[in-house]
Amino acid sequence: MCVFKSPKIPDPPKPASTDYAEAVQQSDIEARLRKRRAGAAADVLTGPTGIPATQTLGGTAQ
């Protein structure tokens, strides 16, 4: 009679993809987001209205 049970061996990890399609797609998405963020920041900083100065942080300009 065996007192100890044999340990359960987990399934081996799945191999990574060899064509890097997912990595390329993710980097394209991140590049597009960086361009959009840079464009939005440039619009605020160089636009005709700029950043309004208010008495309180986050207040509305009048």
C-alpha cells in the first residue's frame, strides 16, 4: 500500500509563435497610439487657445 500519492505533473507550456504576427500587430497599435497622443498634446500646446490659466487647478476659464 502506497501512503503518498504521486505528484501531478502540469502540462508543458505551449511554444511561442514563430511568425511574430501578434508582436508586429501589437507594435503597430502602440505606434498609432503614440502618434495620436503626440498630436493631441501638440494641438493643446501650440493651438490658438493653448492651456487656459485659472485660479484653481482644473477650474474653468472665464
